[in-house]
Amino acid sequence: MTFAKKALSLGVIAGLASGLAATAADTLNGAGATFPAPFYQSAFAALAGQGQKVNYQSVGSGAGVKQFIKGTVDFGATDEPIKASDAAKVKRGVIQFPVVGGTIAVAYNKADCPALKLTQKQVVDIFSGRITTWGALKCGKGPITVAHRSDGSGTTFAFTSSLKSFAQGWSLGAAKSVSWPVGVGGKGNEGVAGVITNTPGAIGYLNQAYVKGAIKAAALQNRSGAFVKPNLASGRAALAGIDLDENLAGENPNPAGAGAYPISTLTWILAYEKGNGLKAGAIRKALLYLLSPQAQNRADDLGYVPLNQATSAAARKAVAKVGP
């Protein structure tokens, strides 16, 4: 082989290697919470137009945290901040930050009950199995079918945290998975939405983004005694009462304020501090896009609550710590 041909061959090989490396760096994989999935998928679809591909698997917070600990994804997503015991298993270091907020609706399918209002005690009694008929709620007739999550879920953690704070009658605690005494399980917010949609007389808990079609959202009584529906204004009022710690984690399961919706939460991304290699820049780009005005300004249209300025600034500082 002549020197020129050899040089050309080496150049082609180097070019192919560089192209493969670029492709690997430009394609990211994330997995976790179903609660923010519509928001993430919308943002990542827009980002694909900029040449940044992100595959997000909506598998639930529990599964997402497990994959993050195992290192099989480039980032994880959870509606419950990662536990210290789980973070200790991640040798690459954990960077955690909130991305968007949302409300968890008590959602139902009952054609003859157009405007359901529930006290906090009634919510606890429904999901504890003590209220079993629509007549007991003075909203039509027939049995109630409770719909709940069947998988480990940060949405369940936020929902049960609120129920725990609502009334002493809640005995199941606050966790990603609980032993529901009644009802039908669905995987992910999508699965619960499917159960409610296909079961007249069903009631369950869902991110506000999944309230559509036959599904309606009940007005819940808050700590101030007002009955409020889940929306942008009531979500903002609730999330304003969350104080974040040094790990940017925080919750308020029953916020004060006349306009606050009582079941509201932030949702978090989990990234690696190191060991990201060639993907580090692509990861920062993708995660910063979730925090960008382009993405955050669409939050309300998709059924979410955008971050306030202080929280957004803290989240961007966290993303900057993602290294190679």
C-alpha cells in the first residue's frame, strides 16, 4: 500500500471512529417517573430538532432510580428525592435537581357527577376503603372503583404523603408502594388513566396532565378550608411553600394558603457527577434545555407548573457540575 493510500485509509478509519463517538455522545438514555413524562417527551422532541437525541423511558420512579443506581442510563428521573442510602451506592456521585412542578389530581369518571368536591378526610376514607359508594359522596349512585398505581411510584409517594398529613385515619404511611386495601392497579400514570377512562365510577390519583377526556378532577379542600382544583395558579401557590435543602430536595404535603392545591410536588432528575465521558456535554445540553424558557414556558399547556426563578437558578448550577 502506498503512503498516500495508507494515509487515506487511516483518515477514513479516524473519521468513522470520530463519527461513532459523536453519535454515541449525541444519543442519551434516561428512565424513570411517569408523572413528568409528557413534559420530558415534549421537550426532548423539540431538542431532537437541534441534533440532540434523548430516549426517555417512562417506567416509574422506582424503576428509574434502580436503573440509575445500576448505571444503565445516562440519567434517572423520580418524583421522590433519592434516599441517602441509595445515593451512597452511586460511586460516580449524584447530582439531583428539580425540573418542573405539578399537581396530583383526585381524578374520576362519573358522568352524573360533574362537580365533585372532597374534604381531606373523604379522600383518606375513599382510598382506605371506608367510603365505597358514590351516594356517600352525594354525587350520583353506584359503587366506587378505586384506581391506584401497581408499580413503585414517586406519584404514589407524593399522594400518600399528603394523605398521611390529611387525617389520622390514614394508616398506610407514605411510600412509593403501599398495600392498598381496595382497588385496581395500573402501571404508570398512563395505566391509572386507562383504568379510570375505561371504568365508569372509578376514582384514582393522577398527574394533572393526564386529566382529559372522560376524566375529571375533583376540587379538594385545603388547609385553609377552601375547595380548589388542580391548575397552574393553585399549583404555584402550593409549590411556593416548598423549601429545598442542600440536595435540592423538599416537599410540603399539605401547604397553607387559601389558593394552594393540597397535593402538589416537584419532580427531579438524577445525573452523574463523573464518569460521563464523551457524553458529558450532551447531558448538560439536554438537562439545561429542560430548564430553558422554551421548555418551561410550555409547562402550563402540558399540565405542569414551571419552576420559579430561584429554583431554576439553583437547578442550572447543579447541572453545571455534570463532568466527564
